[in-house]
Amino acid sequence: MKKLLMLLMVCGVLAARVGAQTYTNMSEAYGIDCQFTPMGFMGGGAAIEDINGDGLPDLLSATGQADTLAVLINTGSGFELDHGATGIVGRGEDQQVLFGDYDNDGDRDLFIAEWGTPNYLYRNNGNGTFTDVTTAAGVGGDSAQSTCAAWFDYDRDGLLDLYVCNYGWDGVGFPPGTDQHNILYRNNGNGTFSNVTAAAGVADADFRRPLAVLAFDFDYDLDADIVIAMDKEQRSTFFRNNGNGTFTDAGAAVGFEPHIDGMGLAIGDVDGDGWLDFSISNGPPGNELYTNNGDGTFSEEAVARGAAAYKESWGSHMFDSDLDGDPDIYIASTGDLNGNANDVLLINDGTGHFTNEAATHGIVENAMSFGAAFGDFDNNGAMDIFVCNSNNPAALYQASAPTHNWLRLRLRGTASNRDGIGATVRVTSGGETQVQHTMAGSSFESSNDPRLLFGIPDGNSPVVSVTWPSGVVDVFNNLSVNGEHLLVEGSVDVGEHNEPSIPSEISLSLYPNPFNSVATIELNISNSMRTLDVGIFNTLGQQVYAFPAQPYSIGSNRLQWFGKSNTGVEVGSGLYVVRIAGDGFSLTRPLHYVR
């Protein structure tokens, strides 16, 4: 009987593996032989980005030791090493490789954080070449030890700003007592940046050791917050965006104050509750996973969810590797206590619990891995992985053909920044909703393919809602699966086209947001009485509650919604949209209900 049970169990496991996504390291086959040679104690980043606009994502890898940054051009059948034609070079030990469209011209520019020399900013000329604009833009700084950076629109003016983290360390070649704080560069909109670090309050404490940074809207209030992973058991930092150009160090308030060897960051909705969670890499004592409670706080649950890994962990990313509708976690590693440096692939069982199945899926290289970038370089609908190694050539793990239906999305902001960085995208199919957030800068010093990839296991045409940083909410219906779609801000809206001409005398505030019992909708009207329609819509564009159309007086007008329909039926938790309309205009804002 025991043998029969064991046989049935084995058969069950094999059945579960049928159709599972697998990976093959294609570096040798594609002629990729670059590797990182560090002058210090850590490796560098990687990127997947279509730098010449031909529709084929290219690869970039830091190399270190003052070697030229490796730029590998995708030919469609392999990769060719660029020998200076792009204009991208290196002059120090490259760390962060970061793409973002800072000038909103439709092509993504490149920032390189350097260890040992000033940083670089390359403007994309739109023809496959780049121009060094570091000095003119004012972002080179005098840093001698930058590690990581992120593009994000912290002040929601439609322009990408730049946050650069510097490692405060008395190292070889640096004067005793050397300390360089982080820097926030505000985009002036004319090709230049201003250092607003002090005014924004994001310099951080003295002698900090940041290795990874990401900016994401954890509380869905439309402005991006900053999370920094700190090395050497220093307290990692959580800066909450106050929405007025300043930040507050809110680690204690949100429940994030780890003292570990923080080396990589990744975000995703691991438990399917609609809120963005994040993980932070650590050494053999174990990574940490912070699940979002939806009330402005996080709970650390790595061990309980099987996500600790127990390896020297660096670059990481949450993505749906098997296209089954929930995010898995990839972790680049330099080894465990037994010397096993094989990377980790944690597969989500659908409930937010993970099992390392790297070997089963073909991730078997025993290399010292640091930066890792993620994207669909062959455009087949499955996520590929590019890893920067320090003792082996960089690894390009090509995914097998997709085992489920998929949907790939590219965003184009109009009122928001061109890349749509900071947008929250929800895809609903078969009664399940997935959430992803657009970012520029994550993992460990790396940059991912800007296109979002969702698994659609039931094959139905999904409904997609996009909450843009501007506050515009677009809902796209009946998108075909197994293809790519460009989503343009303001092209489709709840009710009607959004905000063609909003009177300056009308403003809208929602609080608390998220709410769990009653939300206040405050309309402020400055100069004349207005007759307005106020309604609550779900992400399918269906109205769930309508306030009576009525004149609203000058001053503050407050309405309350108790999370119910007009017939008194309580609605479910999730994202809703408040829509104000009148006199030929409409204004929409997202509102989150947590029961």
C-alpha cells in the first residue's frame, strides 16, 4: 500500500509538471561571453531594453574594471556585441544600468551609476545611438561610490525624476570619513535636473550602505514611495511620499525596519489580495517577504510562505514565470553555506506559498550571480532572464514556448510621464484579478523590459484597468490574448473621455483612501454654484452607486459612500472609481475599498 501511495504521489508531481515553463541557458549558443570583473566586493547590473527601436529587446551587462559596458544587439537570431556604434561606454565599475524616458520623446534614455567615477546619463537619439549629456543635465555629481538608482515621478508633474543611492564607505581610494548621501534630482523639463535632496528629505542618515532601491505606490494614493535595501545589517529605509514634494522616513510606521544584508528588491501581489507586496534579498540567514496589509502596514512572512531561500541573494524579480496567473520569485545567488551558487526560482502555488523549483525548470548554472534583468527578448510571450555573473559568462535563460495564454502590455502616458512609470495595472479574467506596477529600477542594480506580461490561464478576453500617476483611470475591454497591446492614457475612460477641460475652480479629495467603512468625497468649488453628477464605478465601467444630481455651493461640499449600492447591497473589496461630471467635463479618481 505504501508503495502504491508513493507511486501515486510521484505520478501526481509529474502530472503537475506537464506543460511547466522551462529555461535553457543560451549564452554560448548566442555568443554571449561577457562577465563582470569586480574591483570591489560586489557585481553589477543588467538590462533588457530595445535600444535601437527595431522591436527586438537588446541586452546590456555591467563588466567592471573600467571595461566598456557590454551592449549586445539582438539580431533576431542571436546577439552581436556593440563596438562603440551606440555611443554607450563605461569608465569605472558599472553598477546600476537604468533606462527611462526622462525627456518624454518616446525613446528611453540610459543612466549608469558608477563605483569609482562620476555617473553617466546618455540621451537616446532615437536612431540607435546615444549622446552623453551628463554634464549638461547636471546629474554626474561628484559621487565616487554610487550603487543603485530609480526613475520615478515623485511630484507627479509628468516628468521622470532620478533618485541615486550612494554607498557611504571608507574604502580604498576614499579619504577617511568619506560619506556621500543619496541624491534626488528633480527633472526641470528642459533637459536639466536640480538637486532637491534636502528639500525633499531623502538624503538618509550618515554612512548608509544602499544596494537596491525601488519606487512604488504601496498605499495607492497616486504618489510613489521609496524603499531602499541596506547592506551590512544597517536598517533599510522606507520613505513615504507625503504628496507635497517631501518624504517621511516611515519604516517604523509601516513595519519595515530590517537589519540584514539587503541586496535586492522585488514587488508583486504574491497572495492575490490586490495589494503590492515586496521582498528584500539577504544572505544565508534568509530573505524577507513583506506582505501588504492594505492599511498602510506590512507583515514579514518569508519563512511562513517558503520564500526565505537561505542563500547569499542579490538580484530578484516577481513575475509569472509559468503564466498561471500568480507571481513567482527569481533570486540571483552567489552561494549558500555549502557553496551551492545555483539561482533560485520560487514557484507560487496560487495561495502565496512558494517552493524552489529552479532545477526542475532548467535553472542549473552554479555561477556567482548578481544583477538580473527580466523581459521577453524573443517576443514569444514568456519571460526570459538575463543574469550578470562574476565568475562565468552572463547567463541568458530563454523560456520555452508559453504553456498558457498571455497578454503583453505597453503603456504610453499623456498627462503622466511617457513611460507610464508609477501606473498600477489590473487584469481581470475568469473572476481573478492580477496586479502589476510599472517601475524603472529594481532587482539589484538592473532594468527590466518595460512591457508588462500577464498569464491568462483561462484564455478569456481580459478586462484591463490602468490607474495612471495623474489619477486618470482607463478601462480596456475585450483585449485579445497572446499578443501585445499599446494602452494610451485617456484613450478609454470610465463613463466618457476623461478630463478634456476641467474647470480650475473645482477640486476633488477622497479620504481615507483606502477605506473600510465610509469614504468622504469632498468637492471644493471656488467661485460659482455647480450642478454635478457624482457616481461610483467598478473597473468594468459599471456604475455601482449614484448620488442625486444636485447643485453644489461655493466652498466645501462633502458626500459619504458606505461601500454599498443604491439598493443597499454591500460591494466587494477592490478598486472603484469616483466620477464627477458636469458642463461638458468629467473628473475621475481611484478609491480603494477594503472590507
